[in-house]
Amino acid sequence: MAGVSCSLGSLLTVGEVVSCARAAEDAGADTVWIPETWGMECFAMLGAVSQATRAPRIGSSIVNVYSRSPALVAMGAVTADTLSGGRLILGLGASSGPIVQGLHGMARDSPLSRVREYVEVVRLACSGARIEHRGRHFKLSGFRLLARPARERIPVYLAAVGPAMVSLAAEVADGAILYLRPLREVRGASARLRSKNASLDVAMQIVTAVSHDEEAALARAKSTISFYVAVGSAYRGFLARNGYAREAGAILDAHRRTGEARQPGLVPDAMARELAIFGAPEACRRQLGRFVDAGVTHPILQFNPVGDAASSFGLLAEVIGGE
């Protein structure tokens, strides 16, 4: 099986992220990914994880292309890459309305063209080159990083939901990051990506809840799925177009009516099995194999604690390091 990575979510404390990252390294994780929503700031946490570990790569999943200028992201990326000894993967994406508009108060306009131009500027800046750029979204003159990059090229991965962003990832990125996709659609997206770029790393963040209490693990997975369906219009729309229109509509209706985003009771068991892995470590390892068989070359286990974080991550580590 491909090397397995993990994502340490915003519901963890700073100390839990660092301790889980060390445990992930001990288990042989390929990459420790740090998300950024409205919790911890990503580059600060990447710096902390880079100092707490030596071997695994570190990745941002994802830094959005609205709340920071590409020059600022390049500075953060080069700094984190230097601190980590050249271990950074820079994950970028267009994010969602609740984050870009609701949290940052910015218009989420022209995501496709913005992401394309953003990647171009970030790559130039991270290379140490002087930038003279006159684009649709950004105009930079005379910019050059004072810090010397640790390497000429930092890998850039793009979060991709819709077909246009999937195509853009294959065109301009080193990897694509998929999320909340039914297995049948994972196969199609993986095939499309690799047909356009045979060397592309097809990463997928997979909702993961590990516990010997299968019912508790299933409930935890359903809670996370329903949350993203309720607050994430892109994921909700994608799932509605791919077999889950009734379920997505019911979750949104309940969220609007009650104000509660987590609606695990509205996620059928079959939907959870398509979108997540859950249960005991051995069962999760078997379920993970389905995503690898569907074309995922870089599986990322999204850590959803069942019970206390330390004990729960110990079980996730068994999935990461299992044979």
C-alpha cells in the first residue's frame, strides 16, 4: 500500500497537534498535514511541527488564496521549508464562502483564474527570482525574497472539487488534494488527473474515525461528514450532483432550521461507507485499501478523535503503520 499520511485538525489543541505529529512520525507517516479553517494559523503550526519531527514531510491543507497575498504565502512557505529542512508541501485552494467571506470579509470571486495566477506568482517568489508581474488579480514590481530558499522548487498541491479545478491541478500543480468524494467518483477523478499529468500525486483526505467501538466510530465519521455538507457549499453541491442530493438537502435544511451544523442522524450508513473509513484499526486499514485501489496515490487520514485525543491517535497510528 502507498505511504499513509495524516491531517491534524483544528479541533485539537496546539499541544495535541505537536504530540500527535510525533506519534505520526513514530508510526512512519509520509506527511503530517495541518489544516487552516478558523482555528490555528497554519504556518505557525507547520513551524512547530517541523521542529518536533525530523522525517515526515509537512503540508498545508489548505492555505486559501484570498486571505493572504501570494508574496506573503511565499514568505511563509520558504520559512517553513527552511525550518523543516526542505520538507514542505504547499497546499493551496479557493476555500469556501463561510471562510473567505464570513471569516475574512473578502469577496470570493473568480476562484479558477485567481488560483492559476496565485500559483504562478508563488512559484516565482519561492524560487528567489525577482518578480515583475502584471496580471488580472495581482500586480507586483521589483519583489524578491530576502531569505534564501532552501531549494529551488517547493511542491504545490491544489485542493480540487469541481472538474475545472481538477483540470487546473493537473495542469499547474505537483499534486491534487481530493476530499469527500464517493469511491466511484474517486476512480474517475484519479483517471482524469493522471491522463493529463502522469506524474501527478493524487492525494485524498479521508474522514477517519478509529475505535474498537464501531458504532462510536461510525457516529463520529457521520458527524464530520454532516458538518462539511452543512457549511461547505462546494462539497454539498458536489455530493448533490453525485448521488446524494436528498441527503445533502436534508442536512442543509436541518442546519438552517436549528443552527446546528453536525447532523449525524441524517447521514445514512451507506453514505458514510462511501466517504469515510471507520472502526477498529484492522477494519480501517482494509477500507483504506479501497481508496488506493481507486487511484489515490497519497492517502491522508483526517484525524477525528473518538474519545480523548492521545488514545484515539494511538489507534490511528496503527492504521498508518500497519502492514
